[in-house]
Amino acid sequence: EVLIPYFDACREDLDLPIQQRCLLILDVFKAHQDEDFLSLLKKAGIEVVFVPAGCTGELQPLDISANQPFKRALEDKFTDWYASQVSTAMKDGTPADKVTVNLELS
């Protein structure tokens, strides 16, 4: 419902024939390896290449171009938040080695 219409629209936008093969780069997440899913993609002219486990940060374009800066910004925000929690506790008199920060997500 998403990938095949997307690839069809890309073919049309690029004025390519509907038979033009496409390439989809995926990590080895179990759901990506489902035989029915892969068969459906193959029928639609979409070739799948799997990036080996642990290599997506080096070989998967989206991880390099978009996800990496996002993850870095998220880590920076967490570091700032954590530091402010520790700083507040220390200002309230808690010794640095006794500061605890609640990391529960609830």
C-alpha cells in the first residue's frame, strides 16, 4: 500500500517505463525478510538488497543522510536534559556521587 505506489510514482515522475526495475535497500530486520513481502516486491519489479547486520550506519543511505543527524540531535538533547537533572539535584544539596535520575518512560 506504500512502497509499490511510491515506486510507480517515481517511475512516472522520471518518465521511465513501468517495467523499469527499482532497488530497495533494507536492513535485516525480520519483517523485511518475510517471503510474501519479498515476493510481492519482486512481482512489482522491485529488487531488494539487504545491508548486513551492524552495517546500516555505513551502508544504508537513509541512516547516513537523515537518521544519523537526527539521532545525534536526540542524543545531545538527552545529554543536556540529564546534565540539568544532575545540576538541579546538586544545587539542592545532593552530593554528585548520590545523584539519581529517573529514567522511566512512564
